[in-house]
Amino acid sequence: MTDQIQPIILTGDRTTGPLHLGHYAGSLKNRVGLQHTHRQFLLLADTQALTDNAHDPDKVRRNVIEVALDYLAVGIDPALSTICLQSALPALAELSMLYLNFVTVARLERNPTIKDEIQARGFGRDIPAGFLCYPAAQAADITAFKAQVVPVGEDQAPLIEQTNEIVRRINRQVGRDILPEARALIPAIGRLPGVDGKAKMSKSQGNAIPLSASSDDIRDAVHRMYTDPNHLRVSDPGSIEGNVVFMYLDAFDEDPAGVEDLKARYRHGGLGDMAVKRRLEDVLQALLAPIRERRAALARDPEFVLDIVRQGTLKARATTQETLDDVRRALGLFAFDG
């Protein structure tokens, strides 16, 4: 299948820290498969990371290579997927500025994803302008690659909807479809909770299992996992709903029939938490050991990793500049080449 007939997919991650099991279940595993059927661009979103980390730009810069290492370690092939750096693609910034003329502040503030994130970060009215304008910037990211598919969690779907609103406004303005609308690809597995049972897995909250976790780290995290607080004795019937261990087994155990059998025994009574946790630990150790080993080997040659990002960024720069030129011409803006 050639690039010309492959649908284009854009995905990526903020460079605020190494990736964890939540990222793997929610998107990374799918990306490894999608790279064989799509023309895939992976964006190291360092500009977006600055919208709430401008006080610590070194953190953002440092984690560019950490996220790139995670991509390569899980099986992203740079021969099939283009890994590129957001801040090194100047067309994205210009498209963002152009798109801000096609959306209102009120609409940005109504975006459910942005509203939730503003509340979670406690900004109040002291919202960084770059953060508030993120939907327009994401629209620039998506349309610059003319992506037709964007893998996102369900909570991010409103951002894709707003991207398509901007696309429709621009297409109406110029009288033809110069930009495609994008489809949100939402994974069957919802967001994984943290090991403490909280809704969101986050390294900053200490409730995540990073992809580079050691065998001891994995064991400790599984042993700390939230189960059923009313399951006090092995003989007690236990609840599956809200039980983090079973959520992780559903996400990562490749023997779903075996997991269903465990659930039935747990509900009935006679199966202890530690037995279920041992099963999960075995599953996670088998999953993460080869990822951890590949990551460690790649980390010994950071220049090799940076060169992959550099080459991917040069390729992406040509793609995004072509889109910017198309939009500028369609809007009737002057262009002075050379």
C-alpha cells in the first residue's frame, strides 16, 4: 500500500515526562498496528507542553528524548511512522494564528475538554492564553498534516469536533474543501485509572506505572493496587466494579477467558486479592520487560534517537509547509517567495 492511498493519521504526546501504561493501553499499542495501514505522524508536542510548563522549559526539552525513547521501545518504526518535533515546525504556529480568526473566545471557553483541564489545574481566570487557545493550535496540528484520523481518548473528542468546526468555516470562506475533516478514533479500552483507584493515571500523582518500570517497581505498584475494600477475607464475595486489578487484567491479559473465570470465582468468594494480583504482576512483567530492555539499549545512544527525530521533523516540515501555502493562497494572502 502506497502513501498516496494510505489514510493519514496524526497522534502524539506532550513532552512532560516518560510515558506509562495508561498511554500504552490508550494509544501506543494501537499506533504500532496502525503504522502498517496508515501514513502515521507522531508529534512530540513540546509547544503544547509549554502552555502550562513555561516556568520549567528544561523539563519540556529534557522529555523530548524520553517520549521518543518510549515510542521506539514499544515498536514504533521510524521507517513506517514519522516522529517529529512540534516546535520545529513553523507552519503550525502560523496556521494556529490564522485559525484563531475563525473561532471566538467564548467557543474556546465552552470546549468541555478545556473547561475540565482549567478546573483541574486551578487556573481560575489566570488562564495562560496559550492554554485557552489550545483547540486552535490542535486544529493546526491536525490539518497541517491533512490527517483524516486522530486517535484520542473519549475526553478529547470535543477537541476534534472543534477542529472540524474550524475546517468547515475555512472551507466555506474559500468556497472549496481545501482541508479535510478528521475522525476521532476512540479506543475500546477507556482511560485506565491510577493504581490507587483515582480516575487518572499520572506520574505527578505517583499512581502510574511507567513503561521503563523495573521488575521491583512493577511488583510494588501491583501490590499497592486498589481492589474491593469490602473483600476482607478470601471466602468473602468480591466486587469487580471499580476493582483496579481487574481493570488492568481486562486491558493487558491476553487470556480473556481466563480473566472471566477469575472474575466469576472472585464474585462467588474463595479467591484472594493476592492471587489475582500475582496473575496481573506476571502479565505486566512479561509485557514491560522487553520494552524496558529495548529502551535501555536505545538510551545508550541518544544521538541516534535525536537523529530519528531530526529526520522525521525535516520530512514533516515539508508536509506542513505545503498545507500552510495552500491555506494562505486560498485565503488570498500575499506570498513573497525567496
